[in-house]
Amino acid sequence: EVQLVESGGGLVQPGGSQRLSCVASGFTLSTSWMNWVRQAPGKGLEWVANIKHDGSEKYYVDSVKGRFTISRDNAKNSLYLQMNSLTAEDTAVYYCAQDGGLWGQGTLVTVSS
Amino acid sequence: DIQMTQSPSSLSASVGDRVTITCRASQTISSSLNWHQQKPGKAPKLLISTISSLQSGVPSRFSGSGSGTDFTLTINSLQPEDSATYYCQQTYSAPDTFGQGTKLEI
């Protein structure tokens, strides 16, 4: 089955860190730009970051610049999002999404003390 | 950043109706416009890419059009399963912004 599966979400304290993973199955990630998109509870979609096929280009929304790092390991068919200095405003379901294609099912990150 | 403005924010329609959702970009975005559908409690799903390219498996009652800064998603012959929130997204330049969404109730 062709799918993206995220993991790594959970409850984290303000100021803490979390690393999200996204693994592709049934297809290869290496030919696609990949994205992280988040959705705060009851809100719309917010694009967070993306990364080129070979990892040579990365872009971020201003609100996460300097705190979040997107990366990929094409050999492991995987995408990552390292999130540091988390605040309550980062609470959301985080989706990985293939450019012009598939979305994962999402993983919930809750930032709370 | 490119701002994407959708209208309406919500609408109610009946089975068999035709509905149109519009999306306006704050600057020209060439053909870099996608439409996504999100049903309650589910992940979004890409419906249409590059303005009008229907994704595999998406019913032909969905169509996209437009150019420059103004784009449209049209759903013909509405079905109950089309009840969802629809988002436009520009991928012309980072950050790849989404519209605020249009909630469609059938």
C-alpha cells in the first residue's frame, strides 16, 4: 500500500523538543519535494517547511525559523522534523505531505505543562 | 509572503447542486495552485494540482480553473460525500501558503 506514516508526536513541556518522523511505503521519497504541514485544533492548514529531493534546499515559515529543522534520509525513505523551543502555539496535528501528492495521517503534538 | 484568500468561508448546498469556491492570490502564482479536501477527523487529500489536473481516483465532477491570481474549484452534481473543508494552496514561492478554507455542508 502506498502511504506516508508519521510518528513521534506526544505531550511535551514548553521549551522542550520533539522529533517527528515520516516513513514512506509503497513508493520512493527520493524523487519528491517533501513538506510538513500542521493544523492547530479547530484551525486551518499551515505549511511549516519543505525540503528538496536531495536535501540541498530547505524552506520554513517564519514562525518556526531557527527552532525547527527539516531533514530527510532517502536511503531510509524517511522525512524528519526536529522541533526545539516548543511553545503552546506549536500544538497541532503535524502532517507530512508529498509535493503534489500523498498526505500522511498526521501525528499530534501537544505542548503543555 | 503570498496571501491566499478563499471565498466563501462556508456554504450550504443540496445534493445535485453545483458549487464554486474561489481563491485569490495576492500576486501572480503562475500555475502553482493546488486544491485539497479535508473531511472531519481525517487527513487532507490532494484533489487537483497545477490549477486543473485532477488526481487519480478523484471524481470527474470536481474541476479547477483560473489563471494569474484568480482560481476556482467547481463541484458539479454534489454528492453527500463531498461534505468537507476545501483548501487552496500556492506552491509558487515559499512559504507555500494555504487559503483559510471553505467548509461545505450538504
